[in-house]
Amino acid sequence: MTPETVAAKLPPADVLSDQCPSREVLNRMTTKWGVLVLLVLYTGTHRFAQLRRRIGGVSERMLAQTLQQLEGVGMIDRRAFEVVPPHVEYSLTPLGREAAARVAALTGWIEANLPALVQSRAASDM
Amino acid sequence: MTPETVAAKLPPADVLSDQCPSREVLNRMTTKWGVLVLLVLYTGTHRFAQLRRRIGGVSERMLAQTLQQLEGVGMIDRRAFEVVPPHVEYSLTPLGREAAARVAALTGWIEANLPALVQSRAASDM
């Protein structure tokens, strides 16, 4: 089957079904690090080391795995430059930019509402 | 410290910092099941068993843990009814509704763009 016929045969997408491929896309985007990678790349192209510095707490291994997962669903473009020393740049595809916009809306909301969210947590820990 | 003074002392929120409390809120919301729980409760109040039926693949244990995590950041209201047989209802708080709206925008986008996302995956698996 070509990718086109795969797409044509899909039933209506439903992330609530564990049989629907949309669930896997959701899981790849909403890993602990996937959200943050999309968020940083939304601000522009980054090299691997730059991404790693920008995202507090991510390990080299988890960052590499996250980038691969997002590349696999067509959200990230990986470009290797055959220069000395060689380097690799990551950027969002048009699809990735659309996804990242939704992620940025979510993280922006969390940041803007953090005082209320932290109060709730403090109250529930009492 | 009261919750109010905790909130007043926060530096600007930044999910990219692993020291910022917003990172923990993000992690609780974007677990494998957190996103789906918010999405279902966005459609209305549910009992535990109803939630479990609605979310394909979730175990009783993971659902209970996810509900607790979201309750802990003030997004979910848990009401126990002392009737025979006793039952518990879960609904979104006003804060939870705002969060769920962002989550629904993200999952709606994935569902609407699934053909393109699946084509990318099929192409990258070749």
C-alpha cells in the first residue's frame, strides 16, 4: 500500500480509541520531552547541543529519542551538514509548526496561571 | 507560608526550566492518560467506571493515579456520594476546563490532520 491508500482507508480519527493511529501521534507529542522540544523549535532552528542547553534536565539519550519520535511523525526536519566539524540542525516542518502552536498555547496557559495552579497544589498537600 | 505567599514569591514561570513548578504541572497534564482524562471530562461529569470505559486501554490503577495527579493541581473535582451503593463522580474545576480546552485544541488538530501525520510515518518507516 502506498501512504495515500493507507490514509484513504482510515476510519474517523479518535484519540480515545487505543486502536486509532492518532493515539500514537498524541503519545509521541506528549512525552515528557516532546512538548518541550516542539516548544523550543517553535522559536527557530536549533542544533542538538543548543536544544539540550535550552531544555532543563533533558539527557542526551532522551533528547535524541524524542527528536527521532517527532521526526517519525513528520514534525521535525533533520539536516546534517558535511562540514568540519560536522553538525546537525533541527527545525519544524509546516506540520510541526501547527502542532507546536497548540503546544505553545497549552504551556503559555500553564505559565500564565501558575499562581492559581500552585495554590491548588499547596492546598491539596496540607 | 500560606498558599498566597507561595504564589507571590514565584519568579516568572518558565516550563523550560526544570526548577520551575510549571514544569511539574505540565508533566502531570501531559502524561499518557492525563490528556485523555481532561478530554473526556471536558464533555461532562463522569463516574470512575464511565471514564475507564471511555478511555481505551487505561488500567484501573493508572486511571486512579492520573485522577489524583490532576486533582492535586486543582483541575479535577472529586465528589463522593454516600448512597447505596456508594459512588464517586469526577468533573473539571473552572481551572481544569481552561486546561482541557487547550488539550482539546491539540487532540482535535491531531485527529483532523491524521492522514498527513500517518503518511509521514509510513514514509519514514520505508
